[in-house]
Amino acid sequence: MATSTLAEIVYPDSDGKPMADNTRQFDEMVRIKNGLDALFADRADVFVAGDLLWYPVEG
């Protein structure tokens, strides 16, 4: 009888690329993140982050 083995699921924590190509891009990304923090400050069901790889579905 054949059995199947599931492959290990790997969730990388980096894509090896910089978050921004230059200071201006970084400043704008921080500005957007801070604005979203302020917009959703009173929402317990909202998480705001930057420069994260997100895996909403297993596998």
C-alpha cells in the first residue's frame, strides 16, 4: 500500500530585496504606514505593519 508524505511548508521571512530603493521611497512608505496607524488606531481588528511577508492561507 502506497503512502503519501506531505512536503514541509516553508514560509520565507525575507525576499532578499531592500524595502526601498532610496530614502525618498522609504520616507513615503513610513508616511503611509504612520497614516494607516492613525486611521485604524481605534480598531482592535486591524494590524498595520510594514516590510513583512504575509501568508494569509496555510500552504
